Amino acid sequence: MRQFLLLLLFIFCCGTVFSQGRIRGKVLEDKTYLGVPGVTVQNLSNKATMATDASGAFSIVAKTGDMLKFSSMGYKADTVLLTSMDIITVYLTPEQNMLNEVKVKELEFPPGAFALKPMMGPLGSKVVRYQTDRNGNPIGGIKLSPSALFGSKKTSEQKIERYERDAEISRMFNVVTLGPYLPFNGQELINFVILYKPSAETFYNPNFKMTDYLNTCYQKFMEIPADKRKSKELVALK
């Protein structure tokens, strides 16, 4: 009787061991089809856990009928029920396909952020001349000399306006100002700024709103393959 029970126990253990195999597969990003590294793969049935490698590949102990969970920061979690032990491919959807989904808030500017700074000449000197009466006598104060910067008086005002507008846009649309509000950095951030710096016509439109503009540009930017978004070649001809 004892030997019979031991035999049953042996058969049960062998069945349990050999019923467990390894399921292999790959995790890709939806739409781009690029491998997603560092995805946590958890077998909810036997509690086994591992992470995908640099190419998004994984191999985990499992059997038919087990439920696998795939989760990673920045992606919507997904679960897969194993109906066979064939190699599987799992597609994860980014949670950051809209700028407001990554908690990009309204850009906040301190008082006077749009105030124009004094025009500066060479070595930091202000391109100015003193205020005088019609006889040439100083009466206090200074005034900007457009011709000292831009030539003839006829075209100086137009050039000054263009200069000031471009400087204002550059001050608001650069890697330092936008960096805290966008979910990328480095060359990718530089490329974004170069590609989507608004024109004066767009920036000074009464209906222009920075966060709405960034949302639209962000969605367009994310349609570009990840490797190209981070390449200097993306803006080489810009």
C-alpha cells in the first residue's frame, strides 16, 4: 500500500513538472512595431516574473491556460491567456499619445515675461542716444536709435519689429522653456524645437494658445519613428 501511494505521488510530481514549459515571445510597441525593453512579464497563475530584454523578447515558465500580464511605465498594461505554447507577439499601446496624458500643464509665465528687454549693442552697450530739445540741448532720458542698428529710417521700424518678434518667439520656444513640459530630452527635444518653432504669423495670432499648439505638434512628432526622432539627421536640412 505504501509503495502504491509513493508511486502515485511520483506520477503526480512528474506530471506537474513536465506540464510546465516555457513560453517565448516578443513585446512590440503598437504602430511603430519596435521592441519594448524592460516590460514586466508576470505569470498570474504561478507568480513567475521576468522582464523583456533590449529587443523586447522574453521567455517565462508557463503552461496552456495560464494568464500572462504585461506592464511597463508609459504603456497600457495588457493580459494574454495562453491557448497554446506557440511563440506569441504582444503589442502594447503607449499611454503618452496625447500631451495631456503625460500631465503637461498650461505653461505658466511670471509677470513681465513678455516684456521686451533693451536692445543691446556690441560689448553689451545699449544702442541709444540722449533725448534733446529742438536746439540740441539735453533734456534728460534716452531714446533708441533704429538707424544705428538697421540702417535707414525708412526700413528700420520694420526690421526692428521682425527682430523683436523673432527674439520673443525664440525666448518662449526653446529647450530650456519647453523641457519641463515635454516627455523627452536631449537630441529628441532639440529636434522638436527646431521642427515646430512657430512662425510670427502663428505665434501672434489672437487665437494662439501654447498648450494647444504643443499638443498638435506633439502628436505629429510622435508619428515619426523613435529612432528618427532622436537623430540629428532629422533636422539636418531644416
